[in-house]
Amino acid sequence: MTISFDGQVAIVTGAGQGLGRTYALDLARRGAKVVVNDIGGIDRPEGSNAEAVVRAIEAEGGTAVASHDTVATPEGGQAIVACALDAFGTVDAVIHNAGVWRHELFEDMTPDQLDPVLDVHLRGAFFVTRPAWKVMQAKEYGRIVLTSSSTGAFGRVLGTNYAAAKSAMLGMARGMSIEGAEHGIRTNCILPVAPFGDKGPVPTTFTEQLHSKGMAPEDAGPEQVTAMAVWLASKACSVNGEAFSAGGRRFGRVFIAVADGWLAPDGPPATAEDIDAHLAEIEDRSSYAIPPTSIDELGVIGKMLKARRGT
């Protein structure tokens, strides 16, 4: 293995099963000391599997400790990072993988089906990475991997709450990547495709749809995602603020772009009728930009205006 984590400490949330478990095992095989965070809870009444993952790591000669603190509170996030510091003295990488599901049509969704999803995915990302960020900032090195989803990027039925939480990961990672760059901290997103493992209560309709599109269980288990998550958490990771789909034996960059669109003429502001008349130009994706920041997007518009005006 040329990508090594010798001397490094990694935190993996939601690591008691599925994706998190495979991440933790591979990190440990590559020399990382791993904090296996898993709380169990209402989605898994049997409780946490963190100790089982720790035992599996130790059986292979690795080093790990279990953490049962929740990511969904500031105190829990702080405790997870404190576990790493108490056991191993530092934090080099955080993979925020913990998640919950609440499948419901939007018309029937209630606040109690929205809040837990936001608490674990979005707020959990903040609560865990912020205390780790301070450690990374001080040592001028860090790798953070936030877990988004194809649902967050492209949507699906029975998943508006999940889509909201997962799309937030894309924006959060972009902002963190910009602020962390000067401190040697790289933050990226992974969008796993792994519905056939023991990840959680995936809707039957979802797996049936995947079967109908040629996706087989052996192609879409957690092990088919691990390589990307581990690479993003490693010193070898050379990208920052990007997002990657991983699973089904395919790995590909996911990106948000803005089409060149239609530039309204000088004079009075455009009207709704102008939008209707120029919709084809506005939606044309033959030419687009991927601005590094929101300020850069304004810069793209400024360049277009200058070019038209010859200034």
C-alpha cells in the first residue's frame, strides 16, 4: 500500500456498520489509529456496533477506540474529538459518515421527520469538524470528508428532508475548503452509492429501481465506495472543495456549474417576458463556468459585460 496513514489519527462517524465500518477497517489497515464513532439509537434498536469494529481492527493488528457520543449536539461533537485527543493525541482526518433516514412524501412530512435528519447530517458535520478544525489549524494539516448524496445533488421521491441535509454538505464543504486552504486543511464531499449493504433502512422502492437499472448488490455494497473516502482522507488527496460520486464501481466528479446564459441588454432591467423569450439561451449548457467562489461567479458576469461593451 503506497497510501499510508502511519502516525495519523482518523475519526469516522457512523462507523459501526456499512460504509463507516469499511472506511474504518481500511484506514486501520493502512496504519491509522481510528476513532470508531457509532451511537446506535432509534434507527438501530440493537445499539452500537462500535466495539465490534474495534475488535475487528485489533484482530488485524490495528489500533482503534470506540466512541458512543452523538454527533447531533455540540457536546457530543466535542466529546468525539476529545476521545481522539485523549487516546492518540491529535486528529488528522475526519470522515463524517453518520446518518439517519426518515422516508416520507413531502406532503406528509412533519417537523419531527425533518429535525433528526438535519441534526445528524448537517449539524453533526459542524459539531464534529469544528473542534477538529482547531487541532488541524494549529498543526497546519487536515483532511475532512463530508458525506453528501446523489439525493442531495439530484433529488428523489420520499427524500426531501434527506436531500436538504445532503445538499447542505456540498455548500458546507465548499465554504470550509476556501477557509481551510491556507492552513493545509482540505475539505471534500463524497456521494456514496451503496444501497445494498447494511447501511440502514433503504426504501424497498429505491433498491427495486436500482435493480431495474442494472445495479446489482455485488456492485453497490459499501466496499465499492471505500477507496474514494480513504483517498480523500489521505495525504495523497490533491483536491479541495470538490465532490465525488462513488459506488457501483464508478467514481466521478460531481460539480455545480452556471451556464453562460443570456446577457440582458443595457438599459431598463429585464422583464419576465424577456426571460420567457430567451429561456433556451438561459438553459443552454454548451458553455458554462465552475466558479471557485461566489465572488468569482460575479467576476464571470463582469467579464461578460466588459466584453460586450468593449471595455
